[in-house]
Amino acid sequence: MSVVYVHVGLPKTGTTHVQDRLWRNRDHALARAGLLYPGNRIDDHFHAAAHLQPERYLDWADPAHAGVWPSMVAQMRAWRGSSLVSHELFANAGPEHIRRLVADLSFADEVHAVLTVRDLARQVPSVWQENVKNQRQATLDEFVESISDDHAGPDQEPFWEFQDYRRITADWSEVVGPERVHIVTVPAPGTASDGDGLWERFVRALGMDPADLPAEVPSSNKSLSATQTELLRRLNGRLQPEDIEWRRYERLVKGVLIGDYLFATRDGRPEGLTGPQAAWAARKSEEMVAELVRRGHPVAGTVQDLRVTATAGDESAAVTDGDVVEAALDVIALWAKTGPVPDRSPALTTRAADLVRRVRRRLMR
């Protein structure tokens, strides 16, 4: 029987790690589990998701990659077992996009949606920090205020567009049926036992044995400490779109400053919710979990992982100016010790040419 699973995220729920591991295990998955993870490059799933919503992702829907999704569909059509497509840009696909995608998969006997979901106490600060890594300047307090119910509006931070699993499950249920919308919960801190982490839950939701996909990958998409995030947030005040083009910011700030230096000097916990913010998250979570339970979707893990206690707030001391200066000095020191040393001496070919000229001058005397 031909079955296609569409992993729609949610963003910041371990999706990058899951996708890296799926790509690393694609040969094992095909040979041992009968699972096709299509595509010729790891970023093909990104291009497929972007082209499903070209009006929304105009900058990313590059015509050069327009053939990626048809190619992936052809691969899945030719495979009579299970297939999996995975990218978090599918999370904000509306009913019309979902129907179009399912129509493209009309050859399949069944289409299922898979959502990886994490509790709001961890999800909200994680999404905020990711925003800071992408040139944003809002503080966590400002971010939480912008996504609270009392501040909904046309200019609202688009957090719920990707994170409201009630809407996302409802939209997919309308097209594929609620029994084919699977919830995979990210284990609550300290609750996952051996063999019950996110990866194992995800693979079991596909009806497969994690032992058949044994290749591991390093942890990716790490978190910055509260101090480092504040350093970057302040730096963003000088690196807005009018100051620096995105490609340069992405390569130098995200790739080098964050990837090579801030992660290497990380010291301390990420910033978390305060007590009042955690109380809000607890109330909101109860509403969302209750709706999930009412719909009866199959769950890998437990919905208890999605509940937030009102005492989950992070009461750590506020980051000071001195803390930010120390974090900056740590980065500069690491750069001085390990960064590439520019070669300011003349190129070898230039020195050789100068030598030849000097010899010729002597011969001409």
C-alpha cells in the first residue's frame, strides 16, 4: 500500500535534527523499513514547501528549483511503500494549499500529516531567540506581549501562524481526516527515558522501528545563553536591512559570529519565561491541549508533555551591561586565538615576478 506522510513541523520542535537524521538514514530507511525520503539534495524538501505557497514565499520560490516538487512526486509515485516529506514551512499551509498538495499525491492510498509539538514554556523563548538570530530587535517581554490574545491584530507577530496546532490539525483533518493527523510530543525536560526521545517517537509514529534507522547526527541548531542573546539583540540595532544586506548578515553573523564563536563560548542558560508569563502559557496550553484531546488524534508520547505549570517561570537575574561586555570580550578573545590570520604578504606569483624582473635588470647592465 502506498502511504505518504507529510511532516509539517512545527518550527523549533527539533525539526532540523529530525530532518538531518532522516537524510543520513535514507538508505537504511529504504532498505530496512520500506520508507522513501525523496529528493536529490537535503534542501529539496525546503524548495518543495516554498513552491507550494509561492505567493507567501516569493523570495524563496526560486524558478531554478521549480522542478524539485514534481521530481519528488515522481519518485514517490514510483515507490509502492511509504514515503515522507518534511519541512516546517508546511505548518502555515492553508486548506487550499493542503488540498493542492494532497491532489498532487493522488496516487497514494493514504496521506497522513505528522506534527511535532512542544510546550509553550520552551517554545515561546525558543522562537523569540530564533527571531533574534534573524536580525530582530524585540526583547522577550515585548515578544510575549505581541503574541498574547489581548494584542491580536493585523500587525501581530506571526507566532501563531506557525505554532497554533489547533488550527493546523483542524486544517489537515478537513482534508485527510483526523485519524490521519499524528501528534509527536517533544519529551518534557527530564522525562525521556532510553529509547523514548523525539527521534524514537517520530519514527514510531510512522509505524517503524527506530532500530532500522541507526545512523546518528550531531546536535544542531543550538541555543544561545541569555547574555549572548542580549548581545546579539543589541548588535542587531546596528545591523538592520538598511545597514546590511541579508546575504551578508546570514553568512557573517549567523554563520560565523553565531555558528563559530557564540556557540563555542556559550555560558549559561537561555532566557526563559518569567513567573507571570509562565502563568499565561499554562492557561493557554490548557485550552490548546483540551482541544487536541477532544479531537482524538493519535499521539506518540503524551499530551502531558504539552502542559505548562504556572511555576515554570525562569526567575534568574536580569542580564546586565557588564554581562554583555564580558560575552563580547569572550567572542573577541576566541576570534583572536583561533580566527584565520590574513596573509598580507605579496602573493607568491608576485614575488616570483619581481625576482625575475630584478634578474633581467642586472643582465641588461
